[in-house]
Amino acid sequence: MRELKITPIKNGTVIDHISNGLALEVLRILGVQTIDKDSTVSVALHVRSGKLGWKDIVKVENMELSPRKSNAIALIAPTATISIIRDFKVREKRPVDLPERIVGVLRCPNPNCITNQPEPVESEFEVTQRRPTVLTCAYCDREVEDFLHHLA
Amino acid sequence: MTLRGRDLISVRDLSREEIEELLASARKMIPYAEGTKAMHPLANKIVAMAFFEPSTRTRLSFESAVERLGGTCVTIADASVTSMRKGESLHDTIRMLSSYADAIVIRHPSEGSARLAARASDRPVVNAGDGAGQHPTQTLLDLATMHEAFGTLSGLKVVLLGDLKFGRTVHSLAQALALFGCEVVLSSPPSLALPDQARRRLRQSGARVTDEEDVRRAMKDADVLYVTRIQKERFGDLAEYEKVAGSYRIDAALLQDAKPRLIVMHPLPRAGEIAPDVDGTPHAAYFRQSFLAVPVRMALLDAILGGPRRGAG
């Protein structure tokens, strides 16, 4: 019999197929401290997966992802899928999707970039290559590949 | 030309055709830049020179270009006397300037500042150097110098020599050369080699790129030797600097092996990379290159801002 490792949630979001070991980074993006105090957050690390071998899963009750958070997850966990749960049923399931432009999610790795100065401006990157993803700063033209270390 | 009202932040904002049109227009501007003819397409236009770091030749050649076209300038030549010292952001300073002028020319020490300025301003913005980033009008005048010497850019063999890592002029120049099907030879000490990102982009744009550390071998069959300044402050060890700088010094004796028509270029100011004995040889093109800054910047400002011709003749 399959063992149920995470209890079902009534309403919320399930982020599945996260590359093994990245669940805590996903939690950081979600900003768990901002989640409603009566909601449950479940994290499964190192779960067997047919597709990935091993994967992580994050379930958050009573929260739906903002586009900005969804973009950030797409960057660090491009294999992830997002399921929206309403009344215990999966109402929507989609792979994370990387838009053409990523605004406000990452810091530019160039310390001398104007977006790292005290200016009223958000960082902005263009997706200049997919698989593997390469982003280019829309301001200073610097490329970034190591997204994990540059999350804003 | 479709440049009217547009920003110029990076040379990649221009197509090959647009660059060719600008170069053709710059050639026609030469007598106007010399002052032997007069035209006033920028009459009643004000161009703001927003220079947030020291610059002499870039600022003066832009101011001269505006004046030769019949326009006037308002200038910030020293950021320490502006409200930025009181903590005003670049964004707000540019926003303010754009309500005083018809176009803004900006130089700023931070990369990406010109892009930010373009977004803050509802007037066209021209990048005159953003930190180690782009300097598109320098690239245009470099191309103009080569075009004047050879009548074409296609198929030229261009050696980029010296500091290819930090020298901001070479990255955008290399990109533009790729656009014209030039053969690019990169000649630098390993510690100052072209960064991977720039190299990858060059290859992606179909450029023929080779590396040759030895200056003599790099120069073989070359049409253009583009020399950049090797900056002392990039080296922790002064002895290492002396060694590197010494092996990339161009003098008249070295040029005896070069093609007779080879031109030597340098964005100036030079600091010993080119010996004074080169100045008197037919190879020296760097002073012509610095003169062409004016007609090239005139062509650009005219394309972006110019009205109907008045007083031309």
C-alpha cells in the first residue's frame, strides 16, 4: 500500500516536482513567515519520483502564488508543477512557466549595475536563452545563470 | 532614417543599415564640423549634457557637435554641484532635465545608468559611456575612421589589442565589427582577455574570431590595429604591469612588418601604448579618429533631433 506522506489540504497550492534539495529555497521564495498563522505548510524532502528520480514537494494551505513568486520558482526549479487546490480537488495544474521578462525577482550580479544603487528601480532581466536558462540584465547587460544566489 | 526621437544606449540598438546611414551622414558633416560650411538643424534645440563623471573629449566633442548644428547646451560637468549630492536619485535628476532639454547625453559611472535615464526621460537619451558598459558613439566614430580609411568595413581584418577585459570600447566595437563581417583578432595577455560573455556573443553573431597573444603575429595581414590602454590600477603587482604593458607597446620599428595601409587606432588618451614615433607614419589614425568624433556625433544628433535644414550651404 502507498503510504501517504503529506496530508491533503482543502484549499491552497501544491508545488510538486521540485528538484531534489530545493524545497527550502522554494519556501524562502514563498516567504513562509508571511503565510496565515492558521495554515499548514508541509514539506516533503527526498521523495521518490518516476520523472526525476528524487524530488521535493511543498504544500501551502490557503495561499495562491503571485506571478512574481511563480517566476522565481520557475527560475530555480524549472521542472516544478503548480497545482491549485480548492475544496480538496485539483482545480488547476500547470508546469511553472518562465515569461520573457523577469522583474524584481533577482538581484543583478554586477555590483556596479544601476539597479544595485539607491534608485527607484526594480531589477529586470530578459530571458536570452532557455534550457539552460540564461538571463540578461535589461539595464547593464550582465548575464546571470546562478539564480539561487541572486534571489532578491 | 528611423532614428528620430529614439534613444541610443547600446550599439546593439542599431541595425547594420542604420549604422551605414549614420556613417554616410557623418561623412557629409565633415565640412560642417570643420566650420567651413554652416547648418542649423538644431536651431532652438537644447541638448543637456549630463556628465556625472569626468570626461573631456567626449563632452567637448558632443558640445561642439551641438553648437555646429546650431543648437545650445545645458551642461552638468561636475555631479558634485548637483542635487544628487543632496541625495537626489539619477532617475529624478534625469526626469527634471528632460523637462528642460530636447535630448540628453549622459555619462555616468554605473553600468545600466543610461538605460535607466532613457526610461526616466520622455526625451531621447544618448549614452556617452555608462561605467564599464556601453559607449556606442565611440564605436560609431571607430567605424567611421575605418570606413574613411578603406572605403568599406566588410571583410576588414581588425586586431583588438591590449586590455580586452576592462576596456569598454572594445566590447561594443567587436559586436559592431561582427555585424559587418570583419575578421577579429584578439590580442591580449591572458589576464586581460575578452570576457566569456562577450566572446560567446561574438561567436553567436557569426564573427570570425581568433586569438593571438603575440602582437607581431596578430598584426600579420591586418588592416586595423586597435590599441587600448592597459590601466595600471588593474594590476596588484607593478612589475607585472610593466611586463604586460611593455609587450603591448607599438612603435614605428614594429610597424615595419605591417601592411603598408594598416591603420593604428586608439580611443585616447594614450599612456605609452603607442610610441610618439608612430605619429609621423602613415599608419597613425588616432588623431583623425578623435576629430571624427564631432561629425559622427553631429550625424547622430541630427538624425535623432534635427529639424528641416536651415542655413546649409
